[in-house]
Amino acid sequence: MSSETIALSTVGPDARPIGERLHDWVVTVDHKKLGILYILYALFFFVVGGVEALIMRIQLIVPHNHFVSPEVFNRMMTMHGTTMIFFMVMPVLFGFGTYLIPLMIGARDMAFPRLNAFSFWMTAFGGLLLYFSFIGGNGLYGAGTAPEVGWWAYAPLSSRAFSVGHSTDFWTLAVLATGVGSVGTGVNFIATILCMRCPGMTLGKMPLLAWLNLVVGGMVIFGISPLTAAQIMLCIDRYLGGHFFDTQAGGSAVLWMHFFWIFGHPEVYILVVPAFAFVSEIVPVFSRKPIFGYPIMVAATIAIGFISFSVWAHHMYTVGMSSYGNTFFVFTTMAIAVPTGIKIFNWLGTMWGGKIQLRVPMLFCIGFLFQFLIAGLTGIMLGATPFNWQLSGSYFVVAHFHYVIVGGIVFALFGAFYYWYPKMSGRMYNETLGKWHFWLFIIGFHLTFDFMHIPGILGMPRRIYTYEPGRGWETWNSIVTIGAFFQAAGILVFVVNLLWSLRKGEPAGNDPWDAWTLEWSTSSPPPDYDFAATPVVRSRRPLWDLKHPEDPDWKYE
Amino acid sequence: MFLAGGLLAASLCFGAPTDPSQSTNIFKPLSTPAHSIFHLSMLVLAITGAIFAVVFSLLAYSVAKFRKRADDDGREPAQVYGSNQIELAWTVIPILIVLVLFLATARVIRSIQDAPQPPGAIEVTAIGHQFWWEFRYPALGVVTANELHVPVSNPANSTPTFLTLLSADTDHSFWVPRLAGKTDLIPNHPNHTWIDPQETGLYLGQCAQYCGTQHAKMLLRVYVDSPEQFKQWVEEQKKPAVGNDAVAEGRHIFETTACVNCHAVAGTVANGRFGPDLTHLMSRDTIASGVASNNRENLRAWIQSPDSIKPGSLMPAMQLTDHDLDALAAYLVTLR
């Protein structure tokens, strides 16, 4: 890599009229613009889904509350789940992947830029379709209604007999459209990572973020396809008189569960592996050490990728599988804890003996490690079938998977936001506001989700719009609701920080973190062509080699 | 330990309802399946608690010990790339732990799920409906709703209750936390579960699988009776409805309106099966699946406007005049 790379790639402010600049964003096939579109789109739905969560929490703050009707609560619950999984966490992770992968492997764009744009717009279309149900669910003459089938849309609740009107169809088509977009992204990730790496970057020298997204790409293709197939079958049931899931005509409710969860469990890893990827990039830089056990980290990720396709029925322990079936899924579920544990140990190994800088991205990663540890352990509890017979379908499960998704994935995601914000915007975020965000959010998180485990143990089922007093659930629910507002305050600070820093932040320079991967060798924000000259690398940390010619990595790898 | 201990302490102490019979705490088991689960849970909590203590200490120590100091010399720390011995250690130890957990779990699965049905067992068919429970005792000829009666079972004279779980519409789940873990009721997919409560009394639960608008108010009550009480209850339930001329008007209204399309009263023309059997309505403590106490005022309110008690329930508002409503309520309260 030559020093010219850095000198050549500065861009001036865009002086064209706003209409032209917006037009650029709509027709763009540039991975950076599409990445940012994904991220902004996801942030919008993050706020929408968050408001839905707050509505539910206000309703549950006291027993027998009348803040919303049962129908509205059930819609909020369905929309919150669907929105957060399909239109917040997945797009935001794909956004970071789309933005970062070419920059980190020294490429100028994704392998298929037009497929990239198609995938984004399919996902965007899915989100609009889902929310159009508020207007069109009962037909335009009606008041409109969102689906109220839960985000799993279990059969036969999703059949025409139990879900009249079109709200469930909007749900089905939204998930189907998004699924097509996701598979496109998966294909694109794999092709880009396998074919577009710069000279010298063998598979063993790729940044872990690229490796982990390669695995995600594979999981997306095999995980989303069954879901898409199931949605098509549901459409056939609802419109063409099919009986796949129509139990009144002899169809199978359990078949839907299998289709849904063979998507649903790999989906958890489709969401969490990119979060692992962020942590694997951020922890080394802020500990000032290379990642501990790189080959083992890759191996553990691949193991997770495969095993994640053999654990789905641990969501179905209460469905009445045979004792042998249940036992098999205990085995696979417990097995996946091993590579996941190895990852946690390797991150600790990376921090061990380092010089840890407690900047905002690192704070969020430490929060991730703490919370993901607990989420993994409650996952083991849920994996033990008999314990699951008590805990599944209760608030304990809700607490567990929010620990994974919020405590794990969203924390890692905020780490990624602060870490790459300077690269994407060219300006530093405000450190003080960042710390306010961190502390408000982590306090709110623990108030909400620590205490949410307890009503589950006390027998409170999930998805209920109100509950009976006198069972010891009241106090816990009030605390949980208060915590939700702390989280909302944290998010507000975060959004303010993003907007404020865009105009007022300190200029970031190319490499504000003294980091080691290729994206920090180009300007912030990077030029359209990413790199003026194609970089050549000799190790996993090309910028370390450049900064420490006396002690380069390639001597040891 | 502290996670496990914290959760346990919190749920056992602070979570205690004022009235112990209202408790649905999974850690206060009173039946064999719930007991086996409780013991396994304690093992799992102890192991996961120990893992938490170790890993959390490592994390806290790393952050505290290796954070960058104010007087840092600005040099990079030693660049360590990994260690195969350490990797091997933290692969093998988790595998061993996982193996222990797997074997312990497999044992309990079999002991609960494959338990043989003893000859003295009571057989009940539970049918989930949108938003209530139907209970049939095929061997005893009893049909009732929402309030399950079973005999107490003691180790010397074991009389467990074996339930066959069916659904008339969507998925539901049978969950009485102090008696057993939950099992789903799925259309076209009969399931089984069993309980053997060891103390008499009332045990609460509710539907634990989202089943539609009023999933929240599909409550479940299990009355564990002494053997004598249970026998007496069965005798009462087997009788047809008592005729009473004083309420003939109310009975006429019942039998000539839409009531009979959904409800049955044994010994009369009413034989609907869409809603709960009302033959011995007044033997039950609650109406609307545990939502309101069973008395004349609530019955009247329920018939007039079900939405005022349980919005979204499938019982229609009957649109009766006040006079007819009074007569109907007067008839219903004679169904003992």
C-alpha cells in the first residue's frame, strides 16, 4: 500500500442542489450510500418499534390497566416483534456489513452493486407494506388495523377463519419481500468476500468482520428460504384454498412451527454473529492488542453457523415432541454453548494484558460481554427441556431474548455506531453525550430486563395485555416499565448526538482510533472509489505493519 | 452464584403474593413433575451461577487491572496472538460441563414424559377454546369448564390425573406452574400431561400460548379435593339439571333464544357445545374463565354486555330486556 492512497482520497463538499443530491441517494448502487440508507431506515424503525414497546409497557405498569384495548395491545406486540427483527436489527446489521465489508477487504464496491440496491429496496418495500396495514388492513373503507397474530404468526391463528381482513396478508407479504432482499444481501456478502479481496488478503488474513459476515451470508441463504417458502404456503392457504396449515381441513399447525423455527433459530445467529463481528474489531483496537486466537474465533463462528441449524425445535419443547426428540434438541442446544463460550473467552483473552481505553465504543462492548454472558446462561436454563416447560412462554423468555438482542446485539451495535461514525460522517461524535447515552441506556436496560425475569418465574405468561393482581407480579412490572423510559431517554441522547456531531463534531481525520484495518487508511468519509490505489496487505493488521515497520504482524502469523 | 441466588431469593421472598393460594411460583412445586423440574432447575442454576461468577470475575478483573493509566508511557502493550493450550482448556472444560447438563436433563425428560399411567389414575380430556377451557372426564361422565377438579394424590395411594390435551380452534397451552410445566393444546395434534398434587387446595394457572384477543383472560383454576370431596363432586356433576317451576320463565327464555346454540344444560333441549356446559354452572366459583366471581350480578352483566368483563370474548351481547335478563339470571342461579 502506498501513502498516495491517503493523499488522493479527499473530497470537497457537494455543492449541487438538494434535489440532485437526493436523487443520487435513490438511484445509488454505491455500497457506502446503500449502507447508510440501510442504517437510517433501520433507525427510523428502531424508534417506531420502541414507541410500540413503550405503549405495551405503559399498559402493563399496573394490573387491569385500561390504557389500550386488548386488540391494540396485541397489534403492538406483533408489530414490535416483526419491526425490530425484520426492519430494525437485520437491516442495520446488513447496513454496517454493506458499508464496511468492501472497505475492510480493500475493494471498491460489493460484487453485485445493483443486486445490493435491489436488496435494500426490497427490504424497504417490506417495511412500508407492513405499516400500510394500519391503513389497509380492514380494507380502505375500514379504520385500518395491524396484524395481531404475534411475530411467529402461529397457525391456525393466521388462517382466514381466525384472522379476517387483510392485516395478516400485509404481514406475510412484508416478511416475504424482506426475505427476498435478505437472501440477495446474503449472496452479495458471500460473493464479495470470496472474490473481491485485495492482493495479499488470503482467507486467513481477512479481518474477523469479513469472516463473520461470510458465515452470516451462508446462514441467511439457508435460514431465510424456509421462511419465504412458509409465507408462500400461507398465501396459498389464505387465497387459493390450500390446507398446509389449515387445521380445520386437516392441515398441520406443527408444520408451521417447524418452518418458522428452522428460520427462527438461525435468525438469532444471523443477528448475533454480526454483533460478534463488531466486538471482534472494537475490543482489539481499544485494548491495543490483536484478537486473541484468530483461527479459533473463525472456527467457532463456522461451528455456530452449522450447529445453529440443528437447534430449532428447542422453541417447541412444549409442543409435545417425543422424549427422544426433546433429548436430541437438548444435546444440540447445549453443544452450541461451547463455541459461543470460546468466543467470550477469546475476547477476554484479547483484553487481558492490554491497555484498555474506556472510550464509548469500548464501554458498549464491555456491556455487551457482561450481558451476553448472562443471556447465554439463561439460554442454557431454557435449553434444559424440563426447566423450559416452566419457563417457555413466560416473561422469563421475553427477558432472555431481549438480553440477547438488546443487551447483546444492540449494545454491540451502539459500539459500532460510535466506532465507525467518524469514518462514515468524517466527524467525531461527542464523547460526553456518548457517555450519557451509555449510562442511561445500561441503567434502563438492567431495570427493565433484569427484573423481567422474575414475573416469569412467578408464572406470568408473555403476550398478555393485562394481568391479575395478587400474584406478586405488580412491583416487577412497574420497575420494568420505568426502566423502559430510561432506555428511551438514552436513545434520545444518542439521536441528538448523531445529529449534533454531523455539523459540530471535530473533524475525525482518516484514523482517529489508531486502528489497524484497511477502512482507516482512506479518508473519512471515504471517496466514491474507496481507495485511490488498490491496497496490498501482508497480514491481518495492514495498518499495524505500516505503523510498526520494525515489528510487523506478518512475521508472526 | 449471585445471578442464581439473586433470582431465587427475589422470586421466593419479594415475589410472594399476599395470599399464598394465589401463588403461581414455579419454585414452589407441589406435584411430582413440578418437583422434578424444580430439582433440575436448582442444578442448572448452580452450574450457570458458578460459570457466571468465574467469567464475571475475569471480566471485572481485566477491565480494572488492564485499563490504561493516566501515567501511561504511550507504548503499545505486548502483542499476544493466542495460545493453543489455553484454547484447548477453555474448549474442553465447557464440553464437560455441557455433558453433565445434558445427561441430567435427559434423565428428567424421561422421568416426566415417559411416566407410565398407573391403574388408579383419573383421566381428563382438556379442550382449549378461544378463551376458555372445557374439561371432560370420559370414564366418569362429567363435563365442566374452566375449573378442573382432581383428587389429591399421596405417595401411599397415588391417584395422579392424566390429561389428554386437545384444541377446538387455535393453539393454547395448559400451565399450572406449581403442578407441572406447560404443554400445548394444538388442533389435530393430541398431547398428554399429568399431575399428582400432594396438597388439597386451589392452584392457579392460565393459558400460556398466545391464542387470540383474550389470551390474557383465559385463566385456569385447579381444585385439588380430598378423595371424599372429589367423589361427592363427581356425584353432583353427574346429575342432570334440577327442574324448578319457580324459574320456568327464565328457563323458557334460555331455551328459546340463541343461548342453546352454544351452551348445554343436561336434561333439557340445550345441547350447544361452542360455549361452556352450564348444567352445574353454580357449582363453579367463577365465570368467563376465571375472570369474574360467579354471582347473579356478574351473570347478569355478562349476558348483557360480555365486553364489559372480557372485551373480545366470543360470547355475544344478548340484547334482552331488563325483565327477561332478571328472569334468565334467576334461572341460571338454580343450576347448582
